[in-house]
Amino acid sequence: MRVLIAGAGIGGLTLAALLRQRGIVPEIIDKAPNFDHAGYVLGLYPLGNRVLYGLSAFRAFATASESMDNYVVGAGSGREIKRFDFRPMIEKYGQFRILARGDLLRILHRAAGNPEIRMGTSVDAIEDRGERVNVRLSDGSEGEYDLVVGADGIHSRVRDHVSPKTETFDTKWACWAWWGETRDFPGDTVFEQWGAGRFIGYYPTPSRIGMIAGAPARLLGGGKAEGRKKRAMRAFARLKGRAREAIAAFPEDSEEMFYWKLEDKRAKDWIRGRSVLLGDAACAFLPTAGIGASMAMESASVLADELSRAGARDIPTALARYEKRRRARVEAAQTDSRKLSKLMFMRNPFAVWARNQAVSYMSLENLAKDIVKMMDEPI
């Protein structure tokens, strides 16, 4: 079975590692020139990290990550609104952990047997030819495959072929992400400050802390580096408490940061012929629930499972089963992330006050209903 995986992110490398266990060695391409800028911080729920047990990679993952035992939400004033204790859920379902995206990519790459990845290469055109798919790549080369997997992220080129009709959910917000020092911040606690029209997040990993500062996109200058720190100091001046520490340590304009336009995508179709979407290419996530990487890993495991029971001629049937098992579950998690964004990204002071009062009485089950429900459900 000849397989092309477009995208060497979380979903693509998880799939490559799982296919290798079944004797299938896929070709892998990625549009990035290298992995020197592999992203910032991410969280993995038990939904995703249990896949690492099957890859004999959980120990490496545990070493590279921090356990999230507490999730604390604060007001713009710095006052603690609610402390969510994850330990009862950890005892029941497994660990919730935080790590650098680049560390997880390295772990998955090793689990896949350190395969060659053709960097700086993307899909230019796909032509279905019945039992084969012809693919033209950006480097001018062409190849025929039994299966093409689009794991190439929110701006997927494979999705352009599979699902021209794609829904976009735009929060009208954006954020800056960067690495900070851990200092005296507790390693087992994620802290977020939800102000009126402003957001600050602290996400600890073993060696450093992921920082995020979010606001309406128009206030952040569209990602422009020049004058970035000055705009941030002005935009976040009203926040108090830990948020002031974060903004005081905001990187200089010359330093590297990641600008994230906070929108998601939902593909109308996941399959076309022998091409299929995986991870953010099928259903991209806002960072609000921290569930995107877990969903991509789950989806990769289901796709590998279905392919393991299919010969090259049976691939279309395997893809249909994959979509049937995954689509409703993934879109439910995405819907939870969208609901959380509406809760977190408020601007009206009175609405923010009412939101804070409501959050102070919420349980984890209230906060992310469908995601918590998934913990008890098979995939």
C-alpha cells in the first residue's frame, strides 16, 4: 500500500508511527522548511496521550511534559474566580499533561522510526484515477498513491481538493504566544486570566512556561512585529495581578513570537475518492479547550485501525468507516471549543461580571460538557 501523508504535524506523525507498526511505510511531506519553529505549548488529554502507550512512547512523553492537576481562572483584577481540580478526573481517566509542541513532534518522529520528511514541499494538485491517485508536488515531482492523507493543518492544500466548501468560525480575536521563565509558578497549574476584552494564559512545561496574550485582532496590529511591544503594553494595561507580570516580560519587537488568528475550520467533506482529511485539515480547533492535538491523535489511531483491515482495493470502504467513527465526535469537541471561546472572549464589562459569577459555580462537566462525556465513550 503506497501512502502519502501531507503534513508532519501531530496527526500526520501519529499516523505514520501507527502505520509503521502494520508494516506500511508512508511517504511524508511538510510545507515548513524545517522544524526549527515547531510551535509553542499544547495540552494532551487522556483521549490523545493514551495513543502513546501503544507506541511505547508514553515514558518519553511524561518526562517531557508537566501534569495539569489544577486549572485556575482569574478575573481581570487578578482575583481568582474558580479553581478546577483535575485530580478526580485524572484518577478516573488518566493524565492531563502540558508540553512543547516541538517535543511531542520529536517523540512521535522517533516512534515512527525517524522517517525521512521532504521539507518545504506541499501538494499542488491531486487527480483521482480510480484505484490510484496522481499527486503533483510543489517541487515539480509527481507520484501515484493508493491513499493521500491531508494532515496539512488549518490551511490545508489537500482540503482544497477534498472539500472546497469549508465553514470558518472567526472569533475576531487573535493572540501572541511566546516562551517565558517558570520562576515561582506552580508546575502543576494552568492559569488563565479572563478580563474584559483581554486574555492572558500561563501553561507550564518542565523547562519553561508557555505564555499567551489575546485580544480583539484589531488591537494587536495583525501580527506586525514593529511596535508590537508598545501595542501590547497599551492593550493590556488595564489587567492586574499575574497578567501584569506577563506583559512586563513581553518580548521585544526583535524577538521571535507566534501570532495566531483565533478562527477554526470545519470541512464539509472529509473524503474524496482515495484522499482523506485528518486533524486540523478536517476540523481545526481554537485553543480554548486545548483538545485539538488529542482529537488529531485519536483520529490517526482510528484511521490506522481501519486501514489495518483493508487491502489497497478496500481503501474507500476503510475511509468511509473512519469518517463514520470520527466525524460526530470531533465536531462535538470543536463545538465545545467554540462555546468556550464565547465564554472567554467577552468585552462588555457587565457581561464579564455575570460570566465570572456563573463560572465560580461551574464544574468541569459544565465547562466542557461534550469533551468530558467523551472520556467514557469508545472511539
